[in-house]
Amino acid sequence: MKQECVVKVPSSTTNLRYRTFTRADIPAAHALSMALDWPYRREDWQFSSDWATGFVAEENGVVVGTALCWKFGTDRASLGHVIVSSGHQGRGIGRKLMETVLEELGPRITFLHATPAGQPLYEKLGFAVCGSLEQYQGNINNAVPITLLDGERLRSGTPADFHEIFELASRASGLERNALLSALLKLGESAVLERDGGIVGFSVRRRFGHGHVIGPVVALRSRDDARARALIGYWLSGREDEFVRIDVPSGTSLTDWLIRQGLKRVNTVSKMVRNAPAGAHSGGSDPVCRLYGLISQAML
């Protein structure tokens, strides 16, 4: 999915003002994203903005650009939803919005996902590539039966599982996830994978865009990513013809398996980091616990 519009030629912005994003801006932000063919619903913008600090560019009372960021703990953040309307590109608006967000975040280690078109702007602002992401989506047409490892059990998640889910999510992402996941688990449904009385993986499914999104997906590493397949497959079985999306960090063995389910790889984007060496964030945050599916490209 396109996550930004690129500013090419700065020029006069005398009629523009920049201010904080508010809940009242959601309809205008939704309209901007629809114009770019993003599949976001108003409800998706609502969830994103509830946990964000954001800014808008406004001209003569009309919102013409947006940029949001999310803070995790005391020293990490992500940013996204950077949009400039097609009629206002080339005026430096996108860059100014980015600079405003980065000023808000200060020295935090900050992540984003960038298309090839947006990457040059982000590099000029101090970001460096540290990984990549593959977006899969489509209608399920032939769900592959779930195969569990010996001694493991897959079931629906409950509030009693949340503490272990938060811990696994934070390990896999390297980000403090308690508050965001607590809200996400109220919005969607969860599945957990158990072994010897402990949780070794979980996944979440929620309404999003044209159908459903699966993510996050987190599991302790296993041969052929068997645990991740089980946690994703839990949401696919019996749901033929439903539209599903999942954003998968590159480097897993899930590609062929996801395609057999009916999903298509529709996009590959770069993961970028600022205020930290790219090499320090080029692999997983934990050698044992891995992130297989994101909450979103913006919130990671």
C-alpha cells in the first residue's frame, strides 16, 4: 500500500498553516486516503489516530495533508499516514509535515515503512533502510489445513492471556506494546498457541479496509515457521471468499504458503530507521521470538 506522497519542488506556502490533528479531522483524512486508493475506513483512521500524535496541513480551512506518529515507551516511535493531496504536491508540504513530526519525536529511535517513491525524501531526513516488508492480500480460496507441532494446542485467546501476549509482542518488536495491544484486543479477536502450559505464540484478527487484517502475529521460532502458519491458518480455515490482508516482515518462509491460500504479494516496501544505526535493527529484536505479521505498516 502506498504510505506517502513525495514532495519534489518546494515553493510558496503562504496560505498554509500546520496544526495538531484532532478527531474532527478524521473525515477529511479519510477523504485524502480514499483519493489515493488506500482501503482505510473511517473506523481505521479512528483507531490509528486514537493512539497517535498527528499534524495536518490546512489551506483556507481545508485539510490538504496529514502525518501521524506513535510513541512506544520512552525512546521508540513510528510514523505514517503521511499524505498530501494531489493538487498540493510539489510545495514542500510533505517535508514540512515530516519535519514537524520528527520535531515532536526528538531523539527517539523512529521507524517507518517507505515505498521506493518516498524513500529518497526519508533518506534526506536521516532515515536509513534496515529491512523490508511484504504485503499479502486477497480472497481466501483454499485454506490449507493447520498442522500443529507435537505437544502444542491452538485456541481462542482470553483476557487471562493478555499479560503473556504483551510480553511476547514487546520481545518480538522491540517496542513497548501494552497500551496499543490492549486496545487492539478489544477491537479484534485473538488466538494463542500453547505448549507445556505457556503461550509460545499469538495472532490477532480485526476488521480493516475491504475485509480483515491478521496482525500482529508473533511466535517463538520453529522449523519452516510452523507456528506462524498455524496462527495465521487459524483465521483462514472455513473463511473461503473472505478478503484478508497480512503484512509480513521479509525473511520468513511464508511466501509460497500464503500464495497457496489465495493471497497475492501486492507490494514490498522498505523499513527505515532514524536516530540509530540501521545495522542494529536489520534483524529481529529477539533471537527466539519473531514478528511474522504487523499491526499495520504505520504502527508496526
